[in-house]
Amino acid sequence: MGHAGRVLAERSQKMPVFFGALSDMSGGKVVPLAGGVLIRSADGRLIGAVGVSGDTSEHDELAAVAGIKAAGLEPDIGQNPEWRRP
């Protein structure tokens, strides 16, 4: 959906019916929680994403961020206002 899991979690609070339907339609493959992190190149281009699951959402997100940084790339958890499109 072009957003980090943390951003989707925030949006799901405002639109619970939409995200409930989305989860149902995807067979539970869309989970709006922290732990899904977008990957950006040094110039800010979106180049991929990684998801981690197995602990709390916050710990999952920290693990994803650590892996992305270890690869020399920029993690996007929604911290940059320019990356948070409507």
C-alpha cells in the first residue's frame, strides 16, 4: 500500500471498517501493525520493503530497521513527512 506498517496502523484507527474489509479480502495478508518497514535508497526512492514478525510489533519494527540499516539503506517507518503521502 506504499506505507510502513506503523502508518497503516495509525490509519486503521481512523478507518476500522475499511481495514477490516481489506484484511478479510486479502485472507489476512494485510496487517496494519508496526513491523513492516519500507526500504529507501540514499536519494529517497522507494526500492522495497521488509516485514518482521515474531515478537511485539515494536521489536519487530526495530529488527527490520536494524537489517535495513545494516544493508546500507534507509528504513522508512513514516518518520519523514515527505514520504507520508495521503
